[in-house]
Amino acid sequence: MAGDENWVDVGATEELSKAPLKRITAMNRELAISVKDGKFGVVSNTCNHVGGPLGEGRLDGDYIVCPWHNWKFHRCTGLGEPGYEEDHVPAYPVKVEGGRVLVNVAAASKRGKKPHDPHPLSRNIARAPGPLRLAGISTSAMDEANPRFSGSDHLLNHAMKSCMAHGAESRLIRLSALKFRNCEGYYSKAARACTWPCSITQMDADDQMDQVYEALVHWADVIIVASPIRWGAASSLYFKMAERLNCVQNAVTINNKVLIRNKVAGFIIVGGQDNIQGVAGQMLGFFAELGFIFPQFPYIAHSRGWSHEDMEHNVAIVRDSKELAEGADMLTKRCLDLAAHLIARDEAPVSIERGGRKAHTLHT
Ligand code: FES
């Protein structure tokens, strides 16, 4: 019969009935085959969003849930879930004959993409004219309703105040005042599942990490990140933020797109105990991978060492130290001067073939 060659045998009914959803290949096409109540469905394996493998997802009733960001498509018709039917993936005719499952690979329905408004963060990155801009990032965890004195915040405040004296604008972001989700490991599913803007930010309008992204990627020329030392490391909020910034670095890895250009980072590190150099090393390494540039002497720090458990004295030293306050001011100036220089020259690359982890071939 004409067209019979298009019906491809993809396997035994019995075998394909063992898993409710599976990824298969037929005539070079990647397909997601599902079975429910004895009825097979076959759709394209490629999700409309950013190409997640639908056959590796799960079934929710008659809908396939994409394993990357949970978009849903009907397992037989390919239509998006109710309200999103315009978003549909190709669906293939399927039949069972003689205990075999056959798919017509030439008669798929068309893919359709419902237009989605781009997320505001995905706009083109272009520095708006105006004075230099510094974002201070406080990573000290505290009860915002009953604030306490924080040495790292204190020095950050000095840095912010000195901005004005240097003719720059400033914006303070206190991570402890933001509600934002932990990184949920989209990158661990697949490099391409970790998107810019962050997958969580795109899916959850209540997640406030967008304020950090907006400041770092679009608004600021300089960031100063202030952290206490907690058990020899930066604060837990610092790491919570850092994990969510993976998408900024990953834009370089998977799309060769440098989001951070001509921007400078400085650090303030304050602890009752030691390991300043270890904390600074982590911060410098991480922000270098994002694309930030550092001034000479990119951090100021204070600690009194392992034997000083009298934290109230440590706090008093930081609060009363004129030298540390001056140090914060001078760090700000070094950062702003370097930023002015970088902006004037505008030489930072917009893409980078062999930078950071991309020094060798990557398999994404
Ligand atoms: S939901 Fe499928 S790739 Fe994002």
C-alpha cells in the first residue's frame, strides 16, 4: 500500500508497555512514546521551551511533563496543557499490528509555539548613560525585623556612603530581605536546562532574585559583596546567591554569551575567626568566572583569629575602626576608577571561545 514505508516498527507492544513513557529513535527522529490504559501515543521528544527531552519526563494523566521545567504536552495530540493549546509539539499517528507498535513518521502534526512575552531580564544588555553605579550586596543573614549590628554590613555601608562623594549612584541589596528560592539544580539535569534568565525567575514571579540579576547584569558598573565568615567560609546566603548565579556563567558556556562586561567587583570580608584568604579566594574565583574584573587589592577584611571568641569585642573593633572605614572608602574608589576606565575603553568581549572552563572542548 502506498505510504506503507512511512510506518516504522518501533518495537514490540509488550516491551513498550513496560514503561509509561520512553524516549525512542525512529528514522532519525527523536520521539517520546507513552502508553496509558493500553493506548499508545507518540509525540516529538523535543520540548517547545528550550528543547528538553520529553521522553525522559513523566506522565501526569494524559500529559507528558517535561523533565526540565515542567511544561506539559498531551501525550497523543501534542497539544499544550489547557490554556496553552497553541503551544504544541508534533504528534505522530500510531497503531498496533501483530503485537508490534508502528509509527507514521511522515504524518506528524506541525509544531506550534504560542508567543511568550520575553522576560524583562532577557533584554539586550547595554549600559544606560549616566554616572557610575555601584550595587552593594549584603550577604549577612539576620532577622530583618530585629536587626543586629553586622561588621560586614557596617563596612559595606561605609562603601555605599562614599559612592556619593565619588559622584556615583548606589543601590543596596540585602539578601536577608529578599525572598528567593534555592537553586533547584536545573544545570544538574542538563547544561541547557539552566537558562538565562534563570529558570526559576522565569517561572516564579514572586522570586526576588531578579533584583540581584537586574543589578549585576544590567544596572551596576561596580558591585561590592560583603560577607561574614561562617565556619571558615562565606555566609550561607552568599552561597545561596552564588548558586543562583550559575545561569550567568552558564550563558557563556552554552551560548557563548558574556553577560558581565566592563564590570568590577570588590569584596568586604569580616569574621570573628579566620580564613579570610580562603573566603576571598572563593569569591575572587567565582566572580572571575562570571566575567567581573578586579581592582588592585580587591578586598578588605578583618578577623582576630581562631582564639578570639569574644565576639562582642570583635564587633566593637570593626564598628570603631577608622582604618577599616577608610579601607572601605578606598576600595570603593579603586573599584569606581577601574570601572570608569573599562567603560571608557569598552574592550570586554561579548563572546569568548576559550575562557574559563571553556579552555577546552565542552560536551553540553
Ligand atoms: S519545559 Fe521543556 S525545556 Fe523547559
